Amino acid sequence: MITGVLTGWRLINLRSFDAGAGRHLRAWWLRWTVYAPKLPGWLQACGLGITPDPAPVALALTPFGRTLGRRRRPTPTQLPKVLGVRSGASWDEVRVRLIPGQKPEDLDEATRALASARGVARCQVRELTPNVISIDFQRRNLLADPVNCPDLARLASVEGGSVDLRRVWAGRTEYGQDWHIPLAGGHTLTAGATGAGKGSVMWCPLVSIAPAIRDRWVRVSGIDPKGMELAYGRRIFHRYAVTGTDALTVLEELVAAMDTRKAAFAGRVRMVPISPEHPLELLEFDEIGALTKYTDRKTREAITERVALLTTQGRALGFTVRGYVQEPTKDTVPVRELFPRRICLRVSAKSHVGMVLGENAYERGAWANRIGESEAGTGYVWGEGIREPLRIRAGWVPDHTIKHLETFVTGPTEHDTAVLPFPPKPTNPSGSTHGGAA
């Protein structure tokens, strides 16, 4: 009877069945058929057991006091114990109690071997309590297909002031959940090789906050050393620069605006409230390494100094810097430690993972050097409260959507080919630097 009901439920509504009963049945089955019998052997093969000291020597004596031999009591290897299993749509979470003397970090370097033993592509270790960890195995890759960016037509009726700038939609996570990032109150550095998808990380949040840009709650500036990536959406930028000299001008204007805001609000508030009068100043700095290393020394040092001022003082004043780089070495980006949130897309070397995300990031599951070329926009994020590396995929923004974004923010132009079905907004304010959009 029960089997029939469950079978019918599964056939009628698979999603509801999995959420209500399927995941519990799957977890029970996997615990007793896979993890309880097999995980101890996998851990022992990875050298994660502890063998206690041998038992005291037992001597056998003859009536004449002579020793016949020595016998040692067997000392079996102690292994972490499986406490339970949870199974979701794509991951199995195996809770394990560590042996006295072990620490969670001891299992970090074994994640690749454990993934191979389980026959899956991803494995990650998470600390739950000081002596209990979760060994997570990814059964399905929910990020295999591209993620679509928001539909601008649906944002036409959204008021700019209602956009949550501390929780902006940017894509999806490996757990099938929405991925949000803070644009207000946090600077971000994104690293990735050519074609890794830095453009998705850049443009998708801008599409998500289009109403806030349109209604002057956010003012975007762009520094584009290649003169290509940001130039395609040139009209949304209030300030725009390509050369090192122009980039320095943009940075100096931002620092001056920050100082002005600081003088106006000092002693009144701890965090400047974002408003159309005091908008979030968002700087998109593409290929930041081109101007912090590959330019003349005087310009390089001046740019580095002003980026450091913005990243150390701008958070409370409503100034945010988002930088993008291909080569994440300290020489290329000397201020990388001033970016509290970092995103590592596909990189060419294992060492680059640690440079971007920090020490032991690779051992804890951030395998960014193994991301395929067909997975543009896929990467790992770590920092600002995220305890373990989180695999994400940014929303893909096609070229025509960027042109739609320009129209959404500034209104159609005479030769605009991307006209959306909503009324145009006022043109740029007269005080705009470099002729960019507000």
C-alpha cells in the first residue's frame, strides 16, 4: 500500500515527491549501501585512520622462569564514524565524527582522492562542530548549462529605491540556489583566464540593478584599458576611461567625491545612506593589472594609491570597487588584499587559486584550474562569511541585452537598435564627467 502511494506520488509530481519523501529515502539507502560500508575503507586508503600504540607486551614464562615468547594484543586502526547522511538534488552530505587527535584540516588534502573513490567530480569537507565534519559529494552538476540573466522587460516597473544593493542577483550556486552579491558595502576582485567569463560577473549584476541606475540610486564609472568590454555599454557609465591618464582622472574624481561626502557626513552617521542625492558610486575596473603593473611607474603608483584609498575608505561612504584581472599575482595587483570578496573563475595554474581565494582554498575544494573552457562564468567565491569555497555560475549577458541595458538606463538614441517597450528616462545630467551616462 505504502509503496503504491509513493510510486504514484513520484509519477504525478517528481519535484514534490523528492522534497517530501524522496530525499529521505535516498539518504537512508545511500547511508546503508554506500557510505556506512565503503567510506571507512576510502578513509583508510587515504591514510586518515589512527593506529593506537601497541598494547603492553604479554610474557609467557616456563616453571623454570624462562621466556617462551612475546605476544602483542592487536591494535585495530581507528576511523572516523559515519553519523548520518543527507541527500539533496545534487549533493550527498555525509556527517562524520572525527577521531580524537584529528582535525578537519586533515581531510582537506584527501578530497580529490575521496571524489575519485566515490566516482564523482566534486568533494568538499565542511566543519560542523569541532569534532564533526560533513564530507559532501556532488552527484550532479547543476551548473553544466548557462544561466540566463534577468529579463529587463520585467524590471521596467521596478522602482530604483526598492532594489536591494546589498543582495544583488548575480547567478546560481552549485546547490541550485540563487547567487547574490553585495554591491553596496563590499569590494570584489574577480580573476580568470581569457574566456573564463569575467564579462558575465561584470554585466549580470548591472542588469539586475538597472532600475537603480536608471533612477540615479547608483552611478557607475568604468575603466576599460582594452577599450572593448565596457565600451559596448558605454552610455551607462557616468565616468569612463581607457588610457592610464584618463583612468587616473576618474580615480581622482572618485576620491575627491569621497572626501566631500566624508566631510558632509562625518560625526552624523556611520554608514552613508544611499539616495539619488548620494548614490552608490560603483567603479567597474576591467583588466586592473594593465594599469597597476603594465604602465609607466609614476602613473602605476598613482593609480595603485587611489585604488587603495577607495577600497580602504569607501565602504561606509557608498563607494564600491569591482576589479577584474587575468594574472592575480601580487606584483600585478598589489592591492588585492584590500578586496574582501574574491571570485576565482577558470585559471591556468593551481597556484592562482590560492593567490585569489587565499591559502588552502584549493585543498578545501576550490578547483578553479579544472573548470572547462565551455563553462564560462563558472568559478568559486570565498570570503565575507562564506566558510567554504562556493561554486557559482554567473548569469550570461548576451550583446543585445547590453544594448537593451543602455536603452533602459538612458533612453533610446537616434540610431538605437535596442528599443524596449517602456518609456524613455531623462537624458544624462549636465555635470557628467567625460560625457558618460549618469
